[in-house]
Amino acid sequence: MDVVVAEKLTKEFNGRAAVRGIDFAVRARECFGFLGPNGAGKTTTVNMICCFSPVTSGRLTVLGMDVRKHPRQIKSRLGVVPQENNLDPDLKVLQNLLVYAGYFRLPAADARPRAMELLEFFDLADRAGERVDRLSGGMKRRLTIARALINNPEVVVLDEPTTGLDPQARHLVWQRLRRLKERGVTLLLTTHYLEEASQLCDRLVIMDQGEILEEGDPRGLVSRHIGREVVEVGLPGGYAQIANTPCAGQPEGRFGTGVPGKDDRPEQRGVTLPDFGGPDPAGGGTGKVDPPEPAGTALYRLKEYGPPGSLPGTAEWGIEPENGIKMILHRVDSLIRGHLVVGDNIFLFPRDSGQAVLQALQSLPVPFAHLLLRPATLEDVFLKLTGRGLDG
Ligand SMILES: Nc1ncnc2c1ncn2[C@@H]1O[C@H](COP(=O)(O)OP(=O)(O)OP(=O)(O)O)[C@@H](O)[C@H]1O
Ligand SMILES: [Mg+2]
């Protein structure tokens, strides 16, 4: 049975949609992730699941019950870790858990051993008698997660469970969450850490601006959108500001299709390239007349930078700056399935061999800041789909 089912789920705040008709289903015993930049609608979505915030329209069931009709029953079977810690700072660590156990009407005789067991589980047992306001941020986070488990929930919803934790504490939490999953608990989490999503999630959705852009398992998403490897090309200083502008034919802030045959090849942007002796894809190469480029495209802006050498670090290599990025893309065009410009870097997604792309680039007379071949990650998928980093 699906544990959470959303159909056309919508949430508006004062007439403004924060979640726009999304559909998803969370299966029993899986770990399901919501990824997305700031303001994507992740917290809004999980708050509806936790029955904290009413649904504007659409359908949402949790454990087979409609959130509108059975909020109490649902809450009694959920564990919730909110984005902001809301522990009682005046109470001691153990008391925080016991008071919470009281909300679920756990008999006192059961609550204390259960609370101590949870403190052990999260390495907080030696802090049981400490006031909460004396704990470090990471300890508070672990205590908040411990608290969410006091009622032995079937489903645990965690809104950014490890934000602010040091790497060791984060790994400890991941380990504990994995153990919970092994015990049959269904996990829903939002996160800004792509590694967290890769490590924990069986399936995930990538959200942006209240919509779901993609859904799948982490590995499948990476291989579908990016491939196996990424070649990172560091651009010399002055290129960064130029490269990081949208190109013609691409929506603002989103780059590259990654779809074989539909990639944002320079040729398909209506740009003719000089022949630098690279692989010559159909339609590319010399002999064409440049069509006019629409104002505001990356290439148009490149031309606004004036004569060769007007950018720092380009004078000595005698190549017109506007040709640098074109040259890189042209050189590897038939070897890649797509590319993305991220700050000072171009990420190239090799069709087959990353080594072949590296070799092709090394033959160019361009002073790269760096060249790097690395495995493709969920972060690449995220950047490609949302057009920006996780901190929005
Ligand atoms: N109580 C509220 N009243 C009005 N607008 C709200 C409210 N809560 C959220 N929003 C708006 O809804 C949108 C989604 O916010 P939400 O908190 O769900 O994003 P998020 O994906 O959790 O972001 P973050 O990664 O920063 O936590 C934002 O535009 C936000 O301003
Ligand atoms: Mg949030």
C-alpha cells in the first residue's frame, strides 16, 4: 500500500500558490526525498502531510486516511522532525522526551525506558539531565529526531534533518535513519544535501517553484540526465561573468537539455563556428554566414566585451574571447550529450568517454583554470533541472 498519496495537491498562501497541483506516492518502507532550492515548496508539502497546514485543493491521504478528515489519527502514527527545532529550552533533555510522550498518552512506565533507549540510539544518553539550551546545535537536532520517534511511528517525516550538523554527526544520523528503515519505518525527508539524498533515498522528487520537475531513484536520475561522468572545465577569470548568462533558445537560468540529439549545440543556437580542427558535427564548421544573434544571449554579450585582450588573462593567448567558449563547445560537440555553465565552470556531459573529452580539450590553445574528470552526481541533475544551486 502507498503510505502517502498526493493528487493535484495545491497550497496557496493569500492567493499565491506555494505548491502547484503536484502528484506523488510514497511506498511503504521506502525512504522518499523532496529536493529543491529555497522556496521550492518542500516544507509546505510536508506540513500538509503532517496535518499542520490545511490543503487548499487536491487530494492527500496518509496511511490511507484523508488529511482533512482524520488529522488526529494520522498525527498519532507519524513522527515529525520540523525544519526548525522546537524543543523546550527550559526543560532537560529527558524531560523533553517525556513531555512529548505525554501528548501521545504513553504510560509513564513505558515512556521513561523508551526515552532512554532513544537517547542511547542518538548518542545523547549522557546528556539526559542537561538543560536543552546547553546543548550544541547538532545535539539539539539529534534530540529533535529522537523525540519524533517516541510514539513508535510508522512514518517519520524529516524536514532537513541534518542541516547544521558536522559531517560526523550527519553520518551518525544517516546510520540511524537507515536502521529505522530496516525496521520497516517509512521515511520522508527534505534535504539540501544531495549526498544525503543519494545515500538514503530510494526515490525522490526534485521540486522547484511549487512543481515537481522530476521523479526517480537517485542513480536512474543521474544516468538519465547526465550519464556516468562529468568533465569540469574551469574557465579563466574574465570568462565567468560572460559564461554565466543564458544562451539563446534556453529559458532563463536553465541550461542544457541532456537529451541526445536535442542538446544545446552551438549550431542549434544559430551560431556558426570557426573551424578549430575539432570533430565536425553535421551542420557545424566553417562556410556559413552568422545569423543575427538575439540581444541578451551569451554570445551577443560576449561581443560587447570589445576587442581581443579586453578581458583579463586573454591578451596573451591572442584568441578573441568570444571564441573561447564557442571553441570549447565546438571541439567536444560530438563527444558530449549536453553541457551546463555553472559560475566559472563549464560542466560537459560525455556521451561515452570522459577521457576522450579531456583529450580533445587538452589539444586546445586555451589556458584552462582546471580540467577535471569526475563521476556524475545528483548535484549535476539538480543544477541542470533547476538552473541553480541548492541555496537558491
Ligand atoms: N506561512 C506562509 N505564509 C505565506 N507564504 C508562505 C508561508 N509558508 C511558506 N510560504 C511561501 O511558500 C513558498 C514555499 O516555501 P517553503 O517553506 O515550502 O519552501 P522550502 O522548499 O521548504 O524552502 P527552504 O529550502 O528554504 O526550506 C515560499 O515562496 C514561501 O515564501
Ligand atoms: Mg523548508
